[in-house]
Amino acid sequence: MPYNNRTTRMRTSDPSSASARLLLLALTCGLGCQAQYVGISANRPTGSASVSANGLVASYDMESLTEDGHLRDFSGNRNNGTFTRNQLVDGLFGKARHFSSVEDRVSLASNPTLDIKGPLSIVAWVRIATPGLHQHIVACDNRFAFWFTPLDQLRLVDTKADGLMTYWRVAKDRWYSLIGVFDGTEGDLLTQSNIRIYVDGETVPVVQGRDITGIWGKGPLFPTDACSIGFESHQGLPDHQNLPFSGDIDELLIFNRALTEPEARALAKH
């Protein structure tokens, strides 16, 4: 039986309790206060009372399963994930999913909700075990990918190499709140004003970094073998089939809107 017990996260199904906590928050720190990020749950699919569920496409705590054994999507869109190896480790918000080979990938069906033209936001709590690899946090072929280069820079791209990457480089064995935001739509010219990357709630400088057109590409999302967590298929491209993610992912959110800077800060506050 797969481990599926939240040992460090308190949950409640009592809406009055949730309302009482929000009221207490407002009374103790005022209207400008940001709620702490406490992790994804059925009552709080974005993990924070300061982040609206508007535009939420997929929401994974990376440990909870559906009754039929799939990785549960808390967004309500049924973007549940399929996996073959259920490796869990201690995370920041309960258990995190551990990845060490391509067999650890989580496959997602090509649901129309994932055919995101833009705007787009991806949120992930990540800990890298092996730096220096071409490794993907999440990808949907022909639409978007959020991944690390072999130089440990973070890229947000349309999977056709058009996108921007950070000067910042990830370090191993520590947790990061990572957010990629594309505030545009397919066919838009990419600039530093419409692609933003946040590390622990703060924006970091980005650059194109490769010989690319600088235009966010047009889909549509491939009908099969398109979306994965901890992997990118590139429709079976041979040199991508042995590119595993090496590390842990604790939480993952996908939105079809651009998150605001206050929301990005709230998602790093824990």
C-alpha cells in the first residue's frame, strides 16, 4: 500500500474553522498581511489564503492519491497523474515525491485544460540532488516547459526553445520556491517584461541565452505523450528519453493566468 499519510499538515473539512482562521489572520495583521504558505489541500488548493484559485489548472501536493491510485489533482480539473514508482521522502509540507530516473516520471493526460496558450504560471517547491543535468520539473510538449540547463540555470520555454532563462543557478540539497510566469499569449514577442522567474519570492534577472526566434510558439498540445512531471518526452525524441529529474518536488501548481508579485511572495512564505 503506497504511503499516503500527511504527518506534518493539518487539514480540516469544517468551513467554519477555515473562516475563523482567515478572520483571525485579518484581525492580527491587517488587510495587507500575507497568509503563510501551508501546503496544498482540498480546502486550500493553492496552498495559501493569499493566492486566488482563479485560473488554477492543476494542483499537486505530490503525495496524495486518488482512490484508484493516481496522483491527485486538487484543482478540480481531474488532471490526475500516472506513475510506476511511488518514492516519497520528507518534504516541507508533509511528504515530497523523489525522482532519480526516468521511471519516476508522473504522466499527465493531454487534458484540454493543459493546452495553455498563455498567460501561464508554474509554481514548484524543488530540491535538486544532482546538479549539472538537463532536467525538467514539468513539461507539456508544444506548450510549455520549466526546466534546468546543464549549467543549472532555470528556463521557462514553449518547448520549441523559445523562452528565457535565469542568470541565477540552483544549488543542490536545499529547497526553493520556484515560479515561472509568462504574461502573454502564443505569437507574442518575448521580453523581460512578459516572462518573469521568481526564486524564493524574489524576481531574478532573465536572458534569452540561445539562438531562438524570441516568439512564444503556437501549439496545439500534442494529443498523447505530452505532459509529464519530472520528465519531458519531446514526443519520443531519442536524446530526451534518458534525461531524468534528480531530486524532490513537494508541491506543483499550474495556472492559466499570470501570478502577481504579491502572490509570488506569498507562495514563498512558510
